[in-house]
Amino acid sequence: MYYLKTSTYFDSAHFLHGYNGKCANIHGHHWLVEVKIHSDKLQESGENRGMIIDFNHFKKAVKDIAECYDHTLIYEKNTLKSTTIAALKEEGFSLLETDFRPTAENFAAHIYADLYNKGLPISCVIVYESPENCAVYGE
């Protein structure tokens, strides 16, 4: 089995609605995202001969997803009042509403699904919310 791995990062703020602790407050992370793909064989012809896929294509797909989250306030749908959202938008803040609770576990699963739907042979996605703590989805 062959594997390729790449990584990228994004900086964002979030909060965990309904959580009993510090993470209920808006706070930020320097999220590190690692993605591993796999194949049991390499391409046999063309310019990508001897590769799973072109590293540039792989890196771009991962980076494009991370850029959607970069320097935004990420919040779960229905966890902020509409007046709060309107006020933040009026101030020019970048907001991103998600259908999932913005935890490392859910980011890993969501990024995995995005890349899978783009046709990449995903093995796993690892999302670090701090240098010591990460969530893994896949494998």
C-alpha cells in the first residue's frame, strides 16, 4: 500500500454551544490539518506515472478546504441569535455557519467527506486544535 500525506493549517475562532466549560466562550485555534491518501498501485502511464496522484493536486485540494475556514468565526447553525449575526456582519466580521458542532472530531469527519467527494482516495484526516491534541477520522 502506498500513502501520501500533506498538511495545512487555518486560524479561526469558534465556541461550543451548550458546553459546560471554557470552550463555551468564543476562542481561537491555530488548527493543523493532516490528510493521508492511499492506493495499492501507482499510475502506470502518462505524466503522473509512478505516482498515486500529483502532489500539487493533492495539496491544493486540502488547502482549498482549509482556506474556507481561515480567519473566520465558525459557529453551529442555530447557536447565535439572528441579531448577533447581523451585528457581526455589519461590523465586517467573517462568519461561517456549519451544520455541525465545530469540534476537532467534526472538522476531521467533514474534511474527510469533502475530499472523498472530490474523488481523493482518503485514508484519514487528522485535525490538531493544539500541538498536543488532535482528532482522527478514518483508518
